[in-house]
Amino acid sequence: MGGSDLRRNAQLPVDQAFAGDAEAEKVDALLDVATEHELGLDFLLTGSLDAVAATFRVHAFVVDAARDRLKRQSPRPSVLSSNHQTALA
């Protein structure tokens, strides 16, 4: 990868900069598995990187790419539920 490729890739989200077709398929598969997993997408987004990678048996780069894709697709809702917000008021 030449210097111009590195500069171009620095501008791209993780899943586009370093993921070829095979890597994109790994991200797709991780998102499918996480959706069905008991810990769910919330764990994929907020769990420690090493724990998420170990749980789903993927490389940490795949976890980062999946997180990046999810964050671009939909903004994260407020972490506090209405019950927590009422208790804090």
C-alpha cells in the first residue's frame, strides 16, 4: 500500500479503509451473530474490545469495523432510561 493509499484510507471509516470484500463479510457475519446473541448489539457496541472479540471469536479490527458501521447507520439512543432520568431529576 503506497503513501497515497494510506492518506486516502485515513479519511475512510475503519470498515472501508481496511476491509476488503472478505473483511466486509466478516463484519456482516459478526453483526448477524451479535443480533442473535444473548448479549446482543449493546455488548458489541459497549463491551471491552478484547471481551467482544473473544466472545465472538473475531479479530479486534472486525469489532472496530462493526462498531463503526453501527454508529454510522443509526445514532445511539440515550443511555439513561426514563426511570433513571426521573430518579436523577
